[in-house]
Amino acid sequence: MTSKQRSYLKGLAMNIDPIVQVGKGGVTPELCAGVEECFHTRELIKLNVLKNCLDDPKALAQTIAEHTRSQVVQVIGRKIVLYKQDRDNPKIVLPR
């Protein structure tokens, strides 16, 4: 992903609310399945890492991205933005 594409996705992510919360259990198979389910309807999702989760948000983002085969767009504080392009019907067209 180029920096121009990442910047474009960051702009889109500013207007969406977190739809998944990472709690004290950290990355679990159920969490990854829930994130994967979200990617069926959306290409760009935002996650919120709760205060009772003691893991590093950047490490959590990388782990979740590996398990869901998605890309980390950004990690700011306790917010994570992930992107996974829909292969059949892409909704977000990235700039070149």
C-alpha cells in the first residue's frame, strides 16, 4: 500500500465509528472471526482497544491483520483502522 493510498483511507476512516472492541482477552479466535465477519460487509473497519487490555495496540493491530489477511492503515492511541479489499465487489477505489 502506498502512502497516498494510506492517506486516502485515513481520511475515510475519520468519519466511521469503532465497530469492534478488543478487551482484556486480547486477540482470540472469536475476535478474529468477528473482524472477518465485519469484512464481509465493509472494507474499512475501526477497532477500539479497551483500557483493560494491557497489550500494545500496534502489536494487536499486526496480529489481527495477519489472522484476517488485512492491512493496518493506522494505529492512533487505542484506535486501530484495518482495510481489506473485497475481491468480488470492491466498494473503495484506491488512488494509484
